[in-house]
Amino acid sequence: MKVYSAKKINNIGIMAHGGAGKTSLAEVMLYNSGAIKRLGKVDEGNTATDYLPEEIERKVTITLALAPCEWKDTKVNLIDTPGFIDFVGDVNSALRVIDSMIVTVCAVAGVEVRTEAVWDFANERNMPRICFINKMDRENADFFRVLDELKDTFENRIVPLQIPIGSAESFSGIVDLVSMKAYKYDNGKPVEIDIPEDLQDQAETYREELIEAVAESDDELLMKYLEGEELTPEEFSAGLSSGVKNAHFIPVACGSALNNIGITNLLDLVVKCMPTAEEALGKSEEELSKEPFKALVFKTIADPYVGKVSFFRIYSGVFIPGNSYYNINKEADEKVNNVFVMRGKQQEQVEKMMPGDIGALTKLAKTETGDTLSVKGIDDLLAGIEFPNPTLSYAISPKSKGDEDKLGNAISKILEEDKTLTIEKNSETKETILSGMGDQHLDIVIERLQNKYGVGVEKDTPSVPYRETIRSTVTKIEGKHKKQSGGAGQFGHVFIDMAPYKDGDFLFEQTIFGGSVPRNYIPAVEKGVQEAMEQGVLAKYPVANIKVTLTDGSYHPVDSNEMAFKIAGSLAFKKAMEKANPILLEPVMKVEITVPEQFMGDIMGDMNSKRGRILGMEAKGKSQVIKALAPLSEMYRYAIDLKSITQGRGTFTMVFNNYEPVPEHLAEKVIAARKTAEE
Ligand SMILES: Nc1nc2c(ncn2[C@@H]2O[C@H](COP(=O)(O)OP(=O)(O)OP(=O)(O)O)[C@@H](O)[C@H]2O)c(=O)[nH]1
Ligand SMILES: [Mg+2]
């Protein structure tokens, strides 16, 4: 590919609900522009942008992919993004670097959950977008119903630029309301035809709506329009382009990605009405080129052949291979000898890259997703990328013993590629906890560990990190360790009091009088208690929230030593705990659930069945936010439950809140299960 100027670059994300046809659309745009020679199909597993084995197998996009093509001298940097919520991390990455969006909507399903989500994001940034009603060839496709739905759902001004000729089986082309010309398609190429008679009135009506929208986006044009004058073709064209670029209105196009209908018009529209990189950055290319180099790395992939590949977008300066660059976040130099344009998994080396463009670098040693690359001496960062917190966790372990290191290494490679994944060793349960955005996400990670890194992994629901504590105060509990037959003797002897303690996990005090336990042995007693606390008397869970006071004891001038007092301390602790009415505690989480209003009842019912307590609720836009406390043991699968209750329309966050007693009948079960597991 040649080097493109910021005046001739469009960075556009294709975003939508899962399955609306984003990947098919990217493919057919690449094909029509000549960027690829063979038109692939998602269902045949041969598209440019769904190239990972996991994507081909599932026919679903999992990671974002770059798909640059050239149309009318402009480099259109398409980014194909995932639609399923489990893979939302890459949607966030793409959103951070695009200047405009094609929102793909299925002509049958209409507006869906993720359509609303990406739309909201575009609104927040007043991002220009084109709405493309795809799958016009499908049975029950209905352009006008979906158009009305778009108008009803969104507050933006939504204006069709085209109307379809026919629908479902008979869908054959479009009437372009800008030129008032009609087209059918021959292998993707538009062939001009007369506007079908039965569409003429409708075309006129919608053209009037379009003219009004164009006029209203510019004061001068509006004056003319209100005075009843006609806009010249030049005025109309310029007004259309600026009205869309400023997101004064959102144009609607339609077609069929599968049958390659309406796609060239969509490409025309992108080049004409979406902002160039120069426009989006708000400076001329000349200015941008003179500024110091600055780019954001928004995605990292681990390619089996090339190694680490970092996708980056340049915000200022020119990238010249061989120069020295500097990662501001890591305070590290990065030497890069090549710069690439990527299309799916295909790389093409280019000579240099201009401001505003998107490309890829290989073998960056220190750089991670979200980092700013610049040159030495520059220290202000570009805004990073926000990723959602994981919602689902599994305890994982290697299938074969001895593969622990291999697993650790593989996971750290996968973590580089995916910022919505976390791995953590739980110090209480000793389990390795893998957390991600949902069951599909985690299953794919586990599959990749097997297929790409050769580590088989067992997954399980994480164990609950229960704790134990006491409810009563006990006094004068004796602990005596005495071994005085043969060889060197052992003698340690203590009395302790034990009480519930609210202000922390553990407090140790002593009220020894007259040296009954010599001063130098007191720390050993405390240590003995603490070691014993690692395994409580009920089910060997760690003990918390207790206060122990060493009150008395005795010693032997020869046989006493630290070890003996440590053992005495732990013996006393166990006895005391047994007598002090021990109970089991469980972690309770603070949960915030956001759902459309109609699911409130179901969410509350479900929370009740999970022993949750509702703290309150409030309206947020069109949604309700429910705050609740619920035991962790009931919440491990909440990501899955919420998805099924709300058909994917709910989201939630969850953080640890406090420990609370486990209800008795459940505690008995937990204790019994632990005993069985031990045996
Ligand atoms: N009939 C018809 N089917 C289409 C059209 N576009 C896409 N499809 C089909 O819809 C299914 C999903 O298409 P994709 O292109 O994978 O959709 P996507 O939006 O990329 O899906 P995700 O990336 O998984 O969110 C596939 O079976 C496509 O063949 C179309 O214009 N007409
Ligand atoms: Mg896709």
C-alpha cells in the first residue's frame, strides 16, 4: 500500500449487535474496493477479518481486525469489531481510535441491545456515523419498519439517503435520494436504472425530508430553504457532507452484504461524509507532521509466526521505521525497524506512516495495549483505553501435574492480548482464578490454551473463601506442652482469654504479671496462636475477628523454649475456639445491576432466591440501577444468569463488601462437604 496523507484517511469502525453482518460487510467492502481478490463468507470461514481458528469454528468475531481499503483515492481504515458482549474489550479498543462509525442493523431484527450501546457511545462523543440497514435480502426484511424503530429509539435526527428497491427475495437495488437515481447491481457494481414507478412518490417524500435535514444543518442554507429557494447541487452536496460530519443528522443506507448490493454506495458515502483523519484531529496535515510523534497502541496480538504485533494509531508526527521511539507509560525506549499495514492477518510493509493513520508494529519489547508511543522528551500521555471489569470467574488448573509453569507462561501471553481477562492466585483457597467477561469468553481462552499453547486446563467453580470466627468470650483456657522424658525436655504453659473482635482480623494482648511467662517467650505464644488461626476448628478455614489475651502461664528453667511456648499457644487457641461458639463466615458482595425497567421484577425475584438484600434502586436514563448485597457463593454464575434473565440487556459490577455469618443450615452443609473432600 502506498503512503496516505491525513487528508485522505478515514478511520471507521463497523459496530453492531452480534450477527448483524459486520464481518460480511467488511469483507464485501474490501472486495469491491479491490483490496481482496476473492469474496469470502463468514459461513465458509474464509473472510479476511474472522481469521482466528476460534472465530472460524464459531462463525463469530472474537477480536477486532483491521481492514484497510482504498476507495476514490482515500484509504478507508475499516475496523471490524465483535458484536457479542463477551468480547466487548475489543469494541472499547476500537472505539478509542475511530473517528466515525458504520452502525450495522439487521433489516429483520432491527435495533438490538448492542446497537443501543454503541449508539450511546457515539452520542457521548458526538461521533458521526452512518446507519446501514443490512440483510435486506432476508425473508421479512423491512427497511421502513427498522427506519421507524431507529427514529423511535434514538433522539438523533435520522434521515434515509436511500430507499430499497424490493425487499427480501425481490430486493435488487436502491434509489439514491441524493442523486435521485436508481441502481441495480451486477456483481456488486451499480448499474443505473429508471426509478421504479411505484417508488417515485415515496422517493420524493424522503428526498424532501433529506433536503430539510441538510438545510437545517447550516444557517445560510436554512435561510435559503425557508425563503423557498432551491439549494444548488453544490450547496446540497456540501451541506450533506458537513451535516453528517458534524452529526447534525445520521444518514441511513441499506443493502445486502451477502449479495453485494448497495455496498459501493456505502463506500461512496464513507468517503464523502465521514471525517478524514485531518478533520477529526482538527489540524492540517502540515501542522500534524511537524509535531512530535505520538501514537496510541490500542490492540496487541500474539501472532504464532511473527510474535507480538501492536496495532497503533498516530495522533501526530510521522512514523519512520528505524528511528528511536519512546514508550511514555513504561519509560522505555523502543526501536522499531518496520511498519505495516494489516488486513486481517495479512501484513504489508510500508515505507512510513503519516499522522492520523492506523498500522501495526512488531516486536515492541515493553509496549502494552493502552500505552502511548512517542519520542524522548515528551511526557504527556494520550488518554488510555477503559476496559470493563470481568464478571465471571473459574478456578483453573493444568490437566497434567507439572504443567503449572507452562500454564503460567501461556496465560501471561494471553493477558497481553486481552485486557478484559485477569488471573489471580487466591491466597486463602490457593486456587488460580481466571476471570473474564462471560462463559464464552473464558471457554475460548481455555480452548486457546490447549490449541495454541498445548496446555490442557481443568475449570471449576471457584471455592468460596469462607472464614471462621467466634461468637462468645471465653477465659482462662489452658494450653500446655510438656515433654520431659528422655533427652532435652520441652515445657510451655499458658492461659488465654479469647473474645470476638470487630475492628480487625486479629489482636493479641498480654497481661502477664510477675514473669509467669518470661517476656522473651511471649512473641512465640502469639506466633503459635496465629499459625493455629490459619485453620479453624470448624472446617479448617482461616480464623478472623478475634482478640486473644495471654493472661498467665508457667515455665521451666531448663526445658522451656520458644518452640514449646508456640505449641502451647496453638493448643490453647484450639481449645478456646471450640468453646467460644465458633461460626462460619462468608464473603458478601456489593452488586450493582443495570437493566431495562421491564426486568426489575425478575431481577428482584432472582436476588431473593440468591439470599440477596436490595439496598436501593434508581433510574439512570432508560434503565434502572439496583444496588444489593449478596453472598459470593450465590453470585459466581451471575454473569450467565443475568444474561438469560435479560436476554443480554443487563450489566452488573460486583465488589467485595464484608464477611457475614453463613446461615446455620447452609453452614452444616459446607462443613460436611469439606470433611468429605478431606477424606
Ligand atoms: N441473508 C443475509 N445474511 C447475511 C447478510 N450479511 C450477513 N449475513 C449472515 O449473517 C450471519 C452473521 O454475519 P456476520 O458477518 O458474521 O455478522 P457479524 O455482525 O460480523 O457477527 P459478530 O461478529 O459475531 O457480531 C452470517 O451467517 C452471514 O452470512 C446479508 O446481507 N444477508
Ligand atoms: Mg463479525
